[in-house]
Amino acid sequence: MLDSSPEDEDFPGRLLHQAALWDNTELLEDLLEGGQQNFLNSQDSWGRTPLHAAAITENSKCLEVLLNAGADPNIQCGPRGESKTPLHLAALHGHCRNVSTLLQHNANILLRDLNGMTAIDLADNAGHSKCVHVLKEAADSKEKTRLDIHSSIRDACSHGDVRSVQQLLLSLRDDAELIVNMSPSGANTLLFTACQVGNKEIVKILLEHGADGRYHSVTKYSPLYIACYHGHRDIVELLLLKFPELVQQHTVERWLPIHACCINGHVSVLELLFQFPYPAHIMKKYRDSTDQWEYYMPFDINERDATGQNILYVSALLGNKKLLDVILKFRVRATRISHLEDEDVTPSSESTVLSPTRRRISDGIQSIMSKLNLSRESSVELENDPNTKMICPLRVDMYCNNNTETALHAAIKGKHYDIVFALIKAGASTNAVIRAYHDINEGLSYCSVEEDVGYGQSTGLVEACRNRDAPIVDLLLKHGARDDDCKALSVAVQNCDETLIAKLLSTKAHPDPEYKINKKAMTENVNSSQFTIFSNVTNLTYSTLFPNTATMINWHNQKCNLTQIKTQWLTDASLHLNPKLKQNPKNYDIALYAITRLDVSNNNLTSIPLAVFQLYSLRYLNIAQNKIEKLPVPVPSPVKKGFRKKIANPENLGYCCPVLEELYLQDNRLDHIPEAIFRLPSLVTLVVSNNKLQHVPYDMWLAPKLKELNASFNLLKELPSGPLEAKEELDKLSFSSSDSQLSCHTEPDSESELSDIDMETKFNLSEEGIQPVRYRRKERCFL
């Protein structure tokens, strides 16, 4: 080590080196008393001090003299001496007494030389077991002392004792930074504890004594994370100023600080994380959901944790409206992406890394600009620039919770109406499906509604119906939610919730572009006395009293075991397209006049309400492919005031469908067709095939406009040959009076006018598909 003796060169303090080297205590003390005290730590060309010279002498007496005089035992020599300390040299030479003396004067046992060796390593390699033992005992004792002090400081931090923390740290001197950042047995650091408690003064003291922002080695929880979790805004601001990079640190659960403040609903902390002026070197480049704009942020606002939950989903799940508003209102300045650029555009791609010098310069310029507010003029230019704008970086329809549902689904399940409304207003899709479980690690790209490939098991509308949440169902339907696969309707039917059934069925009513409302029948049949209460109201118009949108209802194949149709459902369906009628609740039934087409085929209906055959504007009715056994029995029509009420023969009663042209009853269980069907004045097509009919009424021959009748696949044996009453009368006739015969069979003038009209009626009465029989009626006769 001492290849070059101090006697070979001249430097200040050379005599101290010589006295220590030869262990001449008398000379050393004289030199110190004679003015050499200032050269106590003088170094030769190798960087060695008098302590280095004394350490290599066994049982050196000068060593203690120098240490008592204030020599620094932790000065390392230069590269030629391999950066060794006096303790390194004493351990290397095996001088146990010198080692003990140095340790007593706070020699640092952890310092390493140029080769990365500690004093213990050097002694062990040289075989000085006794020195190794002494050094290890000293290390254990030193560590115990530090742990005791660390424990005392931890207790003071936990109890918020600012004064004790200050005093303990001041007593440590050189070991303060080491002890402040200790984490014995995997415990959290003192700074973490202070941030968790929320004592700002203690946090300041720890930062002043060298506390760093290290995170836990296992949980990855950082001081910033725990401060955000507990909502200590002032501490969060201190940490962001000192360690801004901690805002990007993930925990073992893949939580960011933004997740921490959202979990406990700390709105002010989240606002600080959004608005804090981060340095440029931690900013990353991201793209919005349209891939047309790019922006810079220190973290990804759409980041999902280990279970696939982002902050928007968490706020919706917890029902925190204030938190959700902060997230939805957040905006960031974005730049339009140029197609000529050839850059890395992955969501986690970073900007070009700057050198430390350029980074400091850019950060300094940015700081000066923000303080002097010199960007006012440039902001005006940016507002007028078509290539820059403020955007919301959120992906509202991102699938969360293990890639199964969106934030809107979570809000619907939680019955959070205000949050559902806010998300829909922000652009959330009301028709997004709730999908089966996906592993979040299967792909690196974001999953969105547009990328769904049919994994849906449910929808938001289905969940709202399952919760029997009528307000949310109304909200979803109002904003375009659809139930094309009838899953929501099926849930409502299973729950026997007629209110929701009516709401869902009413969405399947559409304006009829072909047929119009039968206003003549409506005017004739609506009792004017119903509207006398509005005689003094001048702001009521025709549209508020009568329907003006023809309605066709398509309830075909609802896939929900629909066994009945209620009149109120028909009314609600018509009101869906004629909403102004809702202003007149007492006359909701008038809405039925708007129905022009009705299709309830391919369900499990067992009966049909009579109201279906009292729709005055109905032109098309399809009840096929159900389980209907009987059609409703007609009832007498209501008699207007001032007319004499007549006793009606039940067999002569009819339905009130004056314009019904097409009626489809096939594939049911009908064993009888009411005669009133054939009295419908406008019926052209009637299909009753594949039922259980054993006979057909004779009135089929008398149907006014019937052209097509399909009664195939029934139990018919013969066609009706004549009415029963006519046969009984024929038996009583007298053939002697030809005049009476003529009078008996002569048709009225109106009937004779129709006798010259060729009428062609098509019938399909057999399973083999016999050709239609053509009939020409010249006159009606019973003979």
C-alpha cells in the first residue's frame, strides 16, 4: 500500500504522516500542539491521510491520538490506493486493535473500496478470522443501534410527534439519511408512514434529511400512492414536486395513484393529479379512441388494474357522481396526427429521450413560461389552429372487470341513475353487450364496443329489467337502446312486470308509411262529451286530442313465452308514436285509432283481446303460429245518445274493423271461425290453414270483399251448402204461387246492381292444393 513513502515527497502535513508511520506519539503530539492541527486530514499524492499511515502499524498508539484530535476515519484514498479507508487497511493487515479503535470512532464499516470490497470482505479474504469476528460484532451492534433509533423515529411518526422526530434526526448526523430510508424486515419507510398518517410537517422534515421516494419491494406501494389513497392533498403536492415520476409507479395490483384516490373518492386529489404541471421528461404520448389525435400525459388515464378496472369504471361502480364529473370533464390539448409521420404510436410510446442538460433547460424554460404567464398570445393562436384542440382522452366504452362490461353496465347494475345519464351524455353506447370473461393479458390492444365479436350474454337494458328499474329502462330506451334479441323482454315477462313489458313492446311500434288513420270512423265513434272539459282551453290542438301518426306494431316472435296481449300494451305502443296524446290521460284509448297494422305471430298466445277486433284503422292483422283455441266473441257496439237501443241477436253481432283487409290465423288451435269474421266489410284475404276446423260458416259465401281464403290442413269434410234457416223456410213454401216465389227471391235494387259485377273468389280447401274454383254470381237464390 505504501509503495511511496511520505519521505519521498514534500506536501503540507508531511511530518504528521511520518510520525504516524513510525508510531512516534511524542513527535505527533508536539506537531499537533505546534500548529500542524490544520493538516490533520492532509493527503499525499495517493490521497492517503495520517490515519492511513497509522492503520498499517500494529497496535498503533498514534491512531488513537489522531482520532482524538478529530481525524476523519472515513476518508478514502485515491485510485492508486484503490479508494481504501484506514479501516480497510487495518482489516487487510489483520490489526484487530486498530480495527476496534477505528470502530469506536465511528468508522463506516459499509464503505467499499475500488474493487467493491468492504473491510469484512478484505479481512475474510486475507484469513484474519479474528478481525472478521470483531467487524461482524461491530456491524451487528451498529445495526441494532440504528434499528432502535429507527424504531423510535417510526413511533414518533406514527403518533405525529414532530418534535421527537426532529430531535432524533438531528442526533444522527451522518447516519440520518441511511436510517430515514431504512425498511427493516420488509417494513415501509418512514416517509411512507408519515404520508399514511398525513402529517405534513413530519413529511417535510424527512425530505430535508434525505428521505427518498422508494416504494415497497413487495407491494410496490409508494409514498405518493398511500397519500393519494388517504386523500392527503397537501402531502401529494409536496411529493409531486419532489418525486413527480411516482405518478407512474404501479402497485402489485397494477394500481396507479389515480386509482388510489378514486377507490376512496378523493375528488380534490384527483383534480390535483390531473392539473399538476409535470416536467417534460416524464410525459408520454398517447392517442385517442379515434386514432386521429395524439396528446401527452404522464400516465394513461384509461389504465386498467389487475382486474381490468379503470378509474371511470371504479367511479361508476361506487356511484360517486362528483368523482365521475371530474373524470368526464377532464380535457387535454391534442394535436392532429399527420399521416406523413412515421412514428411509434403505441399507447405507451414515449417521446425522444433528451440528454440531462437539454432536459434541465427545457424544464427551466417551461417553468419560467408558466410563472410569467407568457403563453397568453400563443394560446390564442392554438385556439384558432385546426390541428390542435382540447379533447377528452377517456375511452368511455372500454371494457373493464376482466373484459366483461363497461362503466355504463356497472352504473346500471348499481341503479345509479345520475351516473347512467352522465355516461350516456358523454357518448357511452347503450347497446354494448356484457361479454363472457376474457383474460386481460390475452391482447395488448384496448377492447371497445366496436371490437366486440359477439361474446354478449346480456345488455344494459337486460340488467335494468332484471333490477326492475323503470327510470333507467326509460333512459336507455330514450337514447337508442334496442332489444332485438328480446332478452330484456324475456326477463320482464319472467318477472311478470307488466310496466316494463309495455315499455319494451312499445319500442317495436313504427310509423306506417303506407296506411293512414281512419279519421272518419274516429270522428263518428268518439263521444264529443269527452272533450267538453277542454272547451275553455284554447291551447289544445288536434294533435293533442287525436292521434296523427299511423302505427304499425311488430311483435312477431318475441322469444319470451308471450302468452297474452293486453289492451294497455296496444295503447302504450300507439302513444309511443303519438306522445302528445299523453297530455290527455283520460282519453288514452283514442290512441288505438292510430293502429293500422298488427303482427303478433309466432308467440305462445292462448287468447286475443276483443280490443284487437275493435281497431277502426286496422288493415293488417297477423295472429298466426300461436296456441289460440277461440277468437273473442263480438259484443254490441255502444249506442250513441239519442238513439233507441235495440236487442241484438248474438249471431248477428260483428267486429268493429271496418278497413281490415288481411287476416292471418294459420297454425293455431281454432275449432271454430266466428261468423263475424266474414261480415268484415273490407276483408280481402283470410288464412286459417293448419287449425282444427270441422266446418266453416255459410257466411263465407256472403263475405263482401273476400277474394282469398286458405283453409287447408284442417278437419273439413264438406263446404257449407246453405244456411240452416233458409232450408227450414223452403220446406214451407207453396209452389202454386209463382208470384210469391218471385217475391221471395227477388233481390233489392242495390243487390241487382252488384249482380252484374263479376266476382272471383279463390279458395284453397284441400291439402293437395286444388286449383281455385271460380264463381260468377248473377243473383242470390236458395233453389
